[in-house]
Amino acid sequence: MTSPLLDVHDLSVRITRDEGVVRPLNGVSFRINTGQAVGIVGESGCGKTMTSNALLQILPPAAEITSGHIRYRRKLDEREIDLAALAAHSDEMHQIRGGDISMIFQEPMTAFSPVHTIGNQIAEMIQLHDSLSSEATRQRVVELLHLVGIPDPQDRAHDYPFQLSGGMRQRAMIAMALASNPRLLIADEPTTALDVTVQARVLKLIQRLQRELGLALMLITHDLGVIAHTVEYVYVMYMGRIVEEGPVAAIFDRPAHPYTAALLQSIPSLTGKRRHIEPIEGSVPSAYALPEGCPFHTRCTQKVGPICEQQMPASAEVGPHHRARCFIHTEEGGE
């Protein structure tokens, strides 16, 4: 059996600040296979973006990986390496970051340099990872802009970021992410700053490119509606932990964790059926003071007893390739 493209196991990150120690990731484990589209979903502050930053070793100051491994198979020679063990500024990490693994950021206006043209910035990414001539690089820039659906790509390559609309900037960001022919594409809330109609176009573009180019996709979002139509497997995250995972159909049809069920219940329905939208009570606890036991017990309406406040539930199988961390599904919970 072929090993996964990316295997993250028990990943924990700690940030030391003057106010105290923050623990944004607390034993995160997930896998992504070659060509697979995977979603990481959860509320703001649950650790989604920190996970992607840890993969690429672009953690904030005073942050460090304290445990776990990030095993990745290089596209060059299929060699398996542990990204967590690499120094952030090592040559190998520089080759992987933007080469093997590329990222689409939330807001392209802050990711692009405002004083360089779109074409120059994409060309720089190409030259970092490929030894192409200047003419071949220019041709590649135009090809990439055309690939992501930017009209008149030869002219648009000379535009600065502020001259493009939000949707066009995001397409240019996708073009830059594809410049090095990556094996894994991380999309971190790629439609956050866009209006609804542009969001749909950008998501369809990402989905089409992922399939046509055979990319593995890691889509990070708080929007379960986005997840439903874009990925095939879902990891639900809460307080720096994966609390449920499974095929997208199983997650939506048979949510096994109270947090997942609450997220789904809070989505407005467009089917015409009238139902009451139930918000999730309370807020995500402070990362400075993690609750004991199950991290969701402070907001959960389905607690089975004191054990929820005392122990972290183990991951239990609730269906084919479908697992959840909840005492509802364990012997300790009295099932």
C-alpha cells in the first residue's frame, strides 16, 4: 500500500508570550493522499491556519513545534522526510516551501508586493524553482495567467496588484501558487475577502485545477458550505485537535461529534424548508487556559457525565473511514 503524500501525527505547537503560554495545536493528526482533496474546517481560532503554517515552517515569532511529525514524500525522488525536523531556513525547506507545497493566502493584497507587477512576482517564483530562460519564464507567466482565467494575460502581467479586482488578484495568487508545479496546494480561506458570486467562481477554478493537474488539495475554511462541494474528505477541528473526520457525505449526513452537528445546525438552509437556526452557545475557550477533558465540554449540550470534564475521549470508529472523539461513542461514555 502506497504511503500518504502527507502524514501529520500528534502535531503540537507552543507559543511563549509575556502573557503566558499559548497552545494553538494539541496533537493534530491527519493524512492527505496524492491527488486527494481534503478539507480542514472549524471556527476562527481553532488552529486551522496554524496547522498550515507549521507544515511550511512559517510559524510566528516565539512559536515552536513541541511534538509530532509531518512526514512528506518529495516529488523529486519520492523520499519521505519529516518537515517538523527541518530548520525553517534550511535549503531543503526553502525548496519544499513554494516548490513541492504551495499556498493560496486569505488576502492576496497583503501577500503580493504593491510595488512590483503581477508578472514579475510570478516570474520570481518560477525562477526560484526552475532554471528557465527569461523568455521561457515570460511565456510561463502568460500561460499561468491564462490557465486561471485572467483575460488578456500578456497585458495583465504588467499590472500591479491594486489595478486588479479582488477576484482577479485571487486568480493571480493561484497562478503564483501553481508556478512551481507543486504536488500539494494549501488554500487558506481563499474566498474570505470576495463577494458571493466571485467566491463561487474562484472555488470552481480551484476544484477544476486540482482535478486537471492531479494536485493534492488542503482547503482550510470555516464555511461548511464550501467544504460540501469542494473536497472528498473532511477533518473537523476544535481547540487545536481533530474531533471528527470522515468522507464529506458521512460528515453532512451523519455527524458524529456534537461540535460538528452544531456547526451544521448553524448553517442557513436554501432548500425552502423552514427550520430554526441554532447558534453554538458560548465561544472558543482561551488558548492560554485550555479546559481539562474534552475541549468542547464547556459548550456541549450532549455531555454524558463528569468524564467529559476529566478525560480526553479517544478516537472511535463510527462508520466506514469515519471517526469521532466523543464519549457518546466509547465504552467510558456508557454506550
